[in-house]
Amino acid sequence: MAIAAAGVLLVGAAGGASAHERGVVGHVYEATNAATGNAITVLDRAADGSLHRVGSVSTGGLGSGTSLNSQGGVARDGRILFVVNAGDDTLSTLAASGHGLVLRDRISSHGDFPVSVTARDGIAYVLDQSSDTIHGFRYDASGHLKSLPGSTRALTPNPAGGTADAAQVSFTPDGHNLVVTEKATNTIDTFAVVRGYAGRAKAHASAGTTPYGFDFDHRGHAIVSEAATGSASSYRVRPFRTITAALGNGQKAACWVVVARGNAYVVNAASNSISSYRIAPDGSLTLKSAVAATTGAGPTDAAVSPDQTSLSVRLGDGSVASYRIARDGSLTPIGTAAATAYGTSGLAED
């Protein structure tokens, strides 16, 4: 199943049956974050949303072995996966296809302790948490990386000293801006992007305390979770303004956010729950369900399938729980697939 020497994993090939024969419609990719060698665990996703572990392939780098305290440790652009290796300050790419998953490249992140990555249209940016910077890269269709010279940008500094403890970097849907959440400063940074280069950071006060993960609706509104206040806020990015401010859900440690079918799903780490918010066309939020679903112990990340019909949540033991997303946005538990855990490290789907 896995050919370690070549760095290849044949996805959808377990038990001698083809992916089509077993009803595989997609995959979930989970970074192990192991300090002895980071890897991507691949789980087949069936048409009913259930997950089945296939195997893993090395990223060529080292994980941290501890929580990254972030969202976006794994990102995807088409068939290319981007994975941060916090243990040796590198970024890896792997190419996925119907025939397998293969390591394509590994390069310095140009900073210290990379925790989040975003990629689109041949440009990727990595967030280096300990150095309070982002850095850009170009990549081609096969996944080969080149550093973007002169692209390192500083985050808004922490006036109290120490790092900003940034949690996530992401392009806006139109690719014209980058957004970074800073937990220690209660700040959201935005960077205008021109021809692949980010400008200087513009700091905006977070509506809630400890802005953490975020995602965008199809109109480009940012939905941001706030871990300390157990809430979510929505923003227009350019020009930046608050739409809904710190709407609480009564849960603890609201950390990861994914958007699907007009709803924002907030994963609450200390409550082992998922809250759902309805997103109006103007970006305003309404709390739909404080507990739309329960999870296993210690949820640590989330991802949505491209067709927005299933939600995956990484749990503290490395297993991945799956939920069906109905047309009305309600969640139905499907099951849990075993994997390997070394701390929060990233989750993506195709």
C-alpha cells in the first residue's frame, strides 16, 4: 500500500479493490506532526461520508510533537497539498491523484515554527509563529516550490512583549488580501497582495478576545472564532469593518471555523462540541445551534469536503470524526476513523 522509498501512497487501494469499487469519492489528509518525522495520513471518504484509513506518506520534514495551536497546518490547491513542518522550519508539498500521493518538494519556511499555510494561483504564504512573520513562495503545477525573494513581512508586534502568538494565515477568496489572526494581541492583520507580494500589515482590533481560526463565505466575509470569549465575529475585509461582533455560543474555547452551505461551524475545544451560525448575505451572523453536534474528547481541527456535504473533525487522539451536512445545515454523526496524534497539526479534504 505504501512505498516508503519512493514516498508514494496508493490511495483508495486497500483490500485489493479500486476506489471506485469501494465507493470512494474523496479523501481526508491529516498531518501526524510527529517529531521523529512528519507525515500525511490519508483516509478515504465514502459517498456516505464515512472515513477509512489507507496509510501515510512522509513529508520529508519533522513535526513538533506538540500542539501547533493553529488552523491551516495543511492546505490544498487542486491536487497539491501544502504541509508545515514545525520541527525543522520547513514547508512540504505533496501531489495527489487517483494513482497516489507523492512528496514533491520541501523548502525552508524562512522563519521559526511554521504553523499555518495558504495557497492559490501559484502563490503560497507560510505563517511562522515564533518569528512573527509570513513569507511567500511560488509553486508550479507539479508542486515544486521557490522562495519569493523579499516577501517576508512582519506581523503587528505585541506591545506587551513576546510574540503575537498568531494562529492562521489565509488568502481571501479573491486572492487580493491575506488575513492573519493574532491571539496574544487580540488583533487581525490584513495584507494587500499585488503580483504575489504582500504589503505591510494593517492591524485591526478583534471584536472578541483571542481571535483564532477563520474561514470565508462565498462573498468574501471573514468568520473568525474567539477562543477566550467562546464566540464568533464576522468582518468585511476590504475595507475592513466589523459586521457581527463576538456573538457567543455558550461553549468553551471556540477555536476552529469552517464554512459550508451558508453556515459557519465553530469547533469548541474545551466543550467537545460544534456550534453552528447562519451567515446572512450581508455577512451578519445568527447563532443557529449552540451544540449542533458533539465530538470526542479534545477536538483540534476541522475541514469540509469540496461539495460541502461532509465535515471532518480531528480529535485529540488523532482519530477523525465525520458528520453529514444536510441542506438545512444540520449535522448528523457518521462515524470515527482511527489515525495518529502528535498534537494539532492540520486537516484538509478533497
